[in-house]
Amino acid sequence: MTEEKNQIEALIKDLGSRDKDKRWKASEDLSRLGEKAVSLLVEALKKGRDEVKVGAAITLGKIEGANPKPLIEALKDKNWEVRWAAATSLGNLRAKEAVDDLVKLLRDEAWDVRRAAVISLGRIKDPRVVEPLVDALKSDLMIRFEAARALIQIEGSCAWTDISA
């Protein structure tokens, strides 16, 4: 093993730390390493403990140009926190290929996951999501608020026409 790989593995382990400052620093350090850390982060996202999966997902969302496919797969994880982290990161990456999967999360059992999906759909700014976001306006208060904000973010769409109808 190379020294760099050992360093990356140690940082990935720290993503599961109980110490939030240690988790945050590990995520920041890994995101600065960029592409060098991606393959080990993806492996951790697939096989790690739930806490590490959450950290790996969040960190992947900070790495510009990271492949969104592993995060899209993580949207199906049994743990809601992993789904939340993956949805959040897909929005950070502006991953248009995740739109259909994020729309499915609008019906997730976990409120935080639904909210992250709505926010991410707003960040991605794909006009195909106008109708599902308009439907989300019928949800609970915070989801309605985020759906309205997401609709505002979608430039050049017919969102306002749909809302006023």
C-alpha cells in the first residue's frame, strides 16, 4: 500500500468518528484530494458502516466532476441518512442524470430525505421536475416551502404558469 492510500483510508475511517469536528475535517481533507480519493470513497459508500457511508456520500458531493452513479445507487440504501446524504450530494453535483431517482424520493418515508430531494431538484434546475415539484406543494409545510423555492430556482420554466393554474 502506498502512503497516500493509507492516508485516504485513515481519513475515510474518520468519516465515521463520533467527533463531528474530526468527521468534518476528514471530509474536507478528502474533498481536497479530489479524484485521488474517489475510488476509495465509492468503495466506502458501498461497503462501509452507515456512518462512513453518510460521510463518503457527503464528501463525494464536494468533489467537482465526481461520477454521480454511486450516489444514485445509494438513494436506495435502507438507511435514511445515507439516502439523505446521497440526495444532498447529487444536488451539489447538479447531476441531471439523477433527476428521475430524486423524483422517486419525493415519496420517501423519511421527511429529511424528501426535503433533500426537493432542494437538490431545485439545484439541478431541470424543467422536467416542474410537475413533481408542483405536486410537492401539497405536502407538509417545510416540503411546500422548499418546493416553492426549488420552482423559483428553475430558470426559464413554465413553473409559475403551472402554480397559478
